[in-house]
Amino acid sequence: MDFRRIAKRRLPAPVFHYLDGGADDELSLSRNTEAFNDYELLPSQLSDVSNVDLRSTLFGQDVDWPVMIAPTGASKLFHGAGEPAVARAAEKFGMIYSLSTLGTTTIEETAAITKGPKAYQLYIFKDRGVTDEWIERCKNAGYIALTLTVDTPVAGNRERDFVYGFGARPRSRLRQILSFAPHPGWLARVLLRKDLEMVNFTSSGIELKGINAGIRAFIDEQLERSLTWKDVEWLANRWDGALVIKGVQTVEDCRKAADAGATAVMLSNHGGRQLESSPAPVDCIAAVADALRDRLEIICDGGIRRGNHIVKALALGANACSIGRGYLFGLAAGGQAGVERSLSLLQSELARTMALAGCDSVSKLGRSYIQRRQ
């Protein structure tokens, strides 16, 4: 959260609040983190914790700790180093890096930056040719997983964007002009270097009808409200690796995901940016784990700010956690060094919490280490 304060100083107000904000009254946004306080850790004392093993596996890959980089759009919006900086930090910490459809670095460029394992987040658009092309590009570039986001049939009501003017031209309001004026470096990157180009669209080898109206308008028009689990089956038949469904929260939806060919689910409410009053992901873990741990890998996505949050999620039955704002604040504050420092703090907190809980391996975490507060 110190990085959040630095990010607020370094970013234009519309950009910071786009990163920091959620939907409607931001109840889900705040609950994502606050819900971890509803759980207490039960230590097993006089246990040998001279060595604490954080290593795990995810999507068939060995990882140094059970945390992955969540897909977040337009990393260069927050720092000029963008996606490459985050990918390099992820490799250094033995993590899976996820690239967003709305990334500002291409599928191929991101794959070439590091040798670390990578996932790609996508949407199924009305124009299936777009999705088909991304699948083939990911296959050719060696991505190990696809993550399908399913909680965005329409965009959430992110009121901070309207208040602070994110997405509008800075000259349209005096407040916007004043908020951008103290950040000439940011303006230069956007206007001269064109850092915010959605390159996975503009690098497409197929004609994207309607894209000349702008990326945002194109995406809004292409979001398919009629998607069903049959479309997940369609995707599973076209992809050879791990298939993750991001944005599910109920046992029934997770069961449907498994039946449709998914290998993992990301329990997520889109960082509190879509459906207001949706439950915190940590509160969804236990029921899904009890029903489907033998069929799906379970990832807790949302609200992770401390190492003890990771321990709680794993003890409840998650295989891993993913972080979005948890690294983006660091990126905005200090580029790759900021991301690495954020990850270092989180990893050291995880190891310390494991030792204090009397558990020497993340593979041993279970319900005996956790209880819900009375």
C-alpha cells in the first residue's frame, strides 16, 4: 500500500483512479481484501520450520511459489517499461506471467522477452476470426495456458472513470488539463511514443471491421452477450494447453467449466470492477475446493495484499493466487524495480507466515490451519 501512495503521486489523476477504482459504490472492491480478515490462522507449534518450501506446480509447470501475475490491460499506461518489466520480474521470481488481450506489448514480443512460462487472457468476440488468430499466435509463441474472461458481457459501472475523466481527451475539462499538466513525461510517452496502442489488435493479420472507430468502441461492439458454455467447449477443442475460466464464483459455474473442458478456474470478480456486491473470491474457495479440487486447479484472484492472504487462500483449498493491483502499484511507483520489490515483500511475508503457522511446505496447508472468525 506504500506503493499505492507513490503511484498516486506519479500518475495523472484519471489514470490512477482507473487503476485504483471499482464499480458503483466499490463494495466488492473493498471486500476483496477485507474478507481475508474474517479468517484466522491456527498455528501448529513446535513444528520443524527450519526450511520452508514454497515451491508448487501450476498449469503443469514448476513454480517457485504459488502466486501468478494476473492479466491486466495496458501496463504502459502506468509506466513506460510496461509488460516487459513485469514479465522479467515474474521470471526472476519463478512465476507465471499473464498477458492481457488489451496489453501494450504483442504476444510474440512478450514471449521473446523471457523464457518463463506465460499465459494469455482473451475474450471470445463476435468475430471468431479474431479469437482464432490469437489462439494460433499463442500456440506458435509457446504460451502454456489460455485464460478466458467470462464476466464482461458489458462493462461495469466504474464511476471514478466518469468523475476523473479517464478515456476522455485531457483538453475537454479544466480539471483534466490540470491533472495531466504535472506529468509531462507521461503525456510525451502517450502522444509521441504512442505507448497505449493496443498492439495485439493492430498487429492482427486479419481485417478487423470497425476498428477505425477506435479500440474501445471496437471492443464494446465485439463483446458477445450470447456466449454459453458451448463456446467454452469450442475454445477447448482449439487449444492444447491449460484452459482457465476467469470470473466464475459459484460451484455450479465451476462444475460447468470442468464439464466444458477447462482445467482451471480463476475465482474472481474482476477486481471489483464488474458486478457490484459479488462475493470476495476468498469466500468462494472452500465450497469450490470441496466439490471440484480433484477436477480443477483453483486460483484466488482478488484482494491479495499480504503474504498471510496467500496462506489463507491456500489453506482454504486454492492451488494458487493471482495478483493484479498488487504488482501494478509497484510498477507505477518504480518500473521493474518496483514490481520486484513488491514481489519480494509478498514472498518474504508468505515464508514468514508459513514459519509462524508451523507449516514447512505450501503443499501441506489445509483446513487445520484456518478457521472463520466467530
